[in-house]
Amino acid sequence: MSDAPTTEPCDACGEPTTDALARTVRLSVDRANIDTQRLCPDCFADWIQRYQDRLGSGGSEDDDSSEIIVD
């Protein structure tokens, strides 16, 4: 096993976040990775809220082409 620390900073707020609590947000276009962010639970919740506020309410209810995938 590795002796590497399991705590790295959140990319949004800079607070240390253990691997067990961290969430990774990846933005991909045509399978090419554009951006990856490691977020603590609070910053991840803020990110989801911003996504829903800005992008989630633009389509019709019958439109199934948009999808949020969270690993």
C-alpha cells in the first residue's frame, strides 16, 4: 500500500478533503476531458445547485436528451 496522504484540497475552497468525502466533477465534450475538479461535499452541493439554476431549467419536460451523470 502507498503511504500517500488521503487528504487533498478542494479545488473550489481549498479546504482539505479526504478521498472518502471528495467528489470529482468532470466536464467532457465528445469524450475529450475539458475540466476536472475535486470538490468537498459543500462545494459539490453548490456546484449542483448552480448547474440546475443555469442549465437545468432551460428544456421542456418532454426532452430526455439532457442528463447529469455523477460518478
